[in-house]
Amino acid sequence: MPSLILVLGDQLSLSMSSLKDANPESDIVLMAEVMEEATYVGHHKKKLAFVFSAMRHFAHELEKKGFSVRYVHLTDKNNQGALRAEVSRAIEDLSDVEKLIVTKPGEWRLLADMEDWPDLFDVEVELRDDTRFIATLDDFSDWAADRKQLRMEYFYREMRRKTGLLMDGDEPAGGEWNYDQENRKRLPNSKQTPQRWFCEPDDITQEVMDLVEDQFPDNFGRLRPFNYGVTQKQAEAARDAFISDILPGFGDYQDAMAQEEPWMWHSILSLYLNVGLLDPLDLCKRAEAEWREGRAPLNAVEGFVRQILGWREYVRGLYWYKGPEYKNSNFLNAQNDMPEFYWTGETDMACMSDAIQQTIEHAYAHHIQRLMVTGNFALLTGIHPDQVNNWYMRVYADAYEWVELPNTHGMALFADGGVIASKPYAASANYINKMSDYCGNCRYNHKGRVEDDACPFNALYWNFLIRNQDVLQTNPRMGLVLKNVERLSDDDRKQIQARAASLMKSFGMC
Ligand code: FAD
Ligand code: DLZ
């Protein structure tokens, strides 16, 4: 009874639920590069090259395991341009397919499409759960069901207990759940950041890069040089280099930023995790072993495990728990347009320019840049959440809606009114100066508020608080900050509002 097994571009694990009982002798695996997936948002050129090359390499791996793979290239003459249409064509061509098996996709958009497939095709359609996560969606909804607040911290503790990761019996390893207070060091001027693992593109990747340049010449981002891995083996090499050389320093500078230092001590593993080239639980166990064997300190290992076992699992659970309407909220009624410099990096704000330039170059920025620089600016200036979500989907190699949306809509923009964050992550230049060397390299004065050379983040920060004073009034964590707003004289308010308005105008936002 031959089955057709559809494997998507972010389902590149041999352990996929769709493949678990596959019979290489009779079943056919379908993989299709299609314009619909390549254009539903205009992905960064490096993301396109990464996904297509990783798909092609994975198809070869399957063939080596004895599978018959029907691989549809983007420019194949008969390519129908959409997954649905390629499944239909495969069923017609192969004639004896009795069943279609797919692991559920990572986005509501595509799941909604697939839910219509049983009516469209003359074969049985089986949609299987994605089992590559540490928590199931039922685990998350059981945890969330009776709670008023869905804070990541408590979900994370439950996951620690459930998996036994970094636990000594019933107690958290080292006696604390969280070592964040040790992980907020600024990078000293003399401190060198470590060398990173990268690799050279092979012939398949070179061919894919030509394809991307040819088919998507106007997409965002720089394609060459391309040095990310595209196979499981390469992703594992990147992982091993991180674990042995970088992880011990992961904690100390986790929240720090530095000019022209895109990587700091971050792992650069999200792109591999999100397409299935690495397994999240295995990664957490390897990190834990480094601490248990005395090769990495607890603040580093706990900080790293928290990102994966905590944040990554939590945002995935929340994305599916909250449903497709989650993205429609706009708690702060943000209505402004995104300034053009988000696409070019051409701004005199050193922090924004650096974060955007390296996003153009690498399809990567680390968490604090995404949250406290580009995200914070979008929050303060009230850019419409749809535009901000669209931007984050378009510019990062690791962007898939299940992980991008909660982080952007909830964490960075507070557009969900506090489902994820207990208060808006709004910050002035003071925070950026404390955590980076950007302000020392900037034409703006980080101490000024309304002067012509004052850092825009300052007037925009105060203007944000003034603008949202009423709606944030009932938030217990905003009390102290809003007290400062109340203390502003009328004249101060007017000056802040005038400076903010003039800045927004100069950015072409209103
Ligand atoms: P590290 O700092 O080394 O962290 C280790 C791993 O933990 C990451 O690889 C990632 O898998 C996981 N992780 C860390 N923080 C988060 C988080 N907040 N949510 C989920 N997983 C996390 N991450 C994505 O994978 N895709 C996105 O599209 C994405 N969009 C984001 C948008 C905004 C506005 C913000 C604030 C964060 C976003 N993140 C996203 C989360 C985080 O910034 C990235 O996972 C991280 O920067 C990837 O780099 P890294 O692998 O070096 O991470
Ligand atoms: C991201 C992506 C891209 C660019 N192209 C394809 C593709 O051509 N074929 C495919 O199967 N998957 C692709 N993907 C990944 C999908 O967009 C992803 O599976 C969905 O967004 C669900 O997460």
C-alpha cells in the first residue's frame, strides 16, 4: 500500500513523525520547492539559499537510506508553484498512491490549507503531530488551562521537573531556577569575542545561490558570502564547536551588545533547530553534561537551557494555544509606518544601524538586538504590529511564524496586552548605553532628551509613556515609571512631544 510522504522545507529530520514508519521499498517521499512558500513573505536571500540547499541535501540523505524521493526543483518546467498542487500532481502521476502522510506544518496559514486536503484528494490524508519539540501541545494547554497568567518562568520550571534537566532530585541544580542576574555583564573593552564555526558552500549550495540570485534579485539581504551549514552533519559540527568553545562564556555576556560584533557568545543554532537539523532535547542534554562534568559554569548552562527548554518551547506552545487570531490584537493601538531605514540600515543611530546592517549581511541578529534595539524602537514609535511582524519574518534566517510571532507581537511590541511580557520592554538610551558600546560610537548624545543632538530613544521613550499612560496605568509593574511621567512639568511634556513628533517626521513615519 504505497504512501506519499510530504516533507516540508523545515521538516528536515530523519526522526520526523511522517517518516517514522515509512517503508523505503514502497513509499515515495515528496519534497517540493514552490513559489508559494518562497514568496508568502519575501524571505532574506540567505534564508532562501539555506532552506533550498538544506532541502536538496536532505533529499540526498533520504536517497542514501534507500527512499525514492520525488524532488521538485523551483524551476522545473511542470512545477505548479504550490504544495497543494504538487501533491495533487504527484498523486496523479504515481497513480497507485493510497495515502498521503504529512507532519503538521509550523504555521496556521499552511495548516488551514492542509485541513482542506482530505476533501481535495482521492486518497486518505493523515496529518501527524510534530514530535520534534520537548513539550507536546497538550502539555502546554494542560499547563495553561487554569492559569490567569501564562508566564514563561513557570512553564520553564515545569519543563525542568518534567525532563529532569538541571535538576538534583526535586530541586533546581545549584539551588536556584534562574541565574539571570549573573548574565547581564557589559562587554569590557579589552575582551575579545571568540572565533566561530562556519563552512564553505559546496556545489549544491553554489547552484542554489545562483538560483536565488536569479529568481529573487530584489529580496532583502546579502546572499554572498554564505557560510552557514546545510546538512545535519554540518549543523552538528556547529553545535559541537559552540558547546566546547563558546558555551562556557554564554551566560556572562548574554544581554550585552557590541559594535560590529554580531555573534558575541550566542550559539547561532536557531536556523538549524528550526528546520530540524538539530534536536532541542539532545542539545539541552549536551549543555547540561558540560556543567555536570565541570567544563562550563552553571550560569552559562542554565541560561542556554532556559532559552531552549523555556523560551523556545513556551512560544511554540503559546502560538498554537492562542490561535490564528493572536496576531490581530493591537493593544497599544500602534498605527505608524515603518521607516525606510529598517530596510537599509541607513540611520545615524549607531545601535539601529549596526543591528540592521548585520541583519542585511547575516540574516541574523542576536536576541538583545532584536528585542531592545529594533524591537524597542518599533514599540516606542508605535509601528503597526503587522508591519513589524512582516519585517521580522522577512529578515532572519530562523524566521517561522510559530516562533517569530510570539516574540515580536507579544514580547517586543506588547501588542497582546501582556500575555507574554508582564510589562512593555520599553527602554531609553540609558539601557542601550549600559549594555553596549554603541553610544560611544554614535553622533547622538545618549544623555540628552530633547536637544537636537539628543539620542532619539530618549524623547521617544518618554513620549511612549505619555502616550500610553492611561492604558498602562493598571499595570502593577509600570507604577514607578509612570510616577516619573506624572512628575513631568507641562513644559517638559510639550518639549518631549514636540521632539518626538519632529523625529518621527524626519524618519518619514507620519
Ligand atoms: P542563542 O542566544 O544562542 O539561544 C539559544 C537558542 O535558544 C536559540 O538558537 C533559539 O532556538 C532559542 N531561543 C532563544 N531565545 C528564544 C526566544 N525568545 N524564543 C524562542 N527561542 C529562543 N527566534 C527564532 O528562532 N526565530 C524567529 O523568527 C525569532 N524572532 C524573534 C523576534 C524578536 C522580536 C525577538 C525579540 C526574538 C526572536 N527570536 C526568534 C528569538 C531569539 O532572538 C533567537 O532565537 C536567537 O536570537 C537566535 O540566535 P541564537 O541561535 O544565536 O540564539
Ligand atoms: C521557508 C520555506 C521556503 C522558503 N520554501 C519552501 C519550499 O519551497 N517548500 C517547502 O516545502 N517549504 C519551504 N519553506 C518552509 C515552509 O515555508 C514551512 O514549512 C512553513 O512555513 C511551515 O512552517
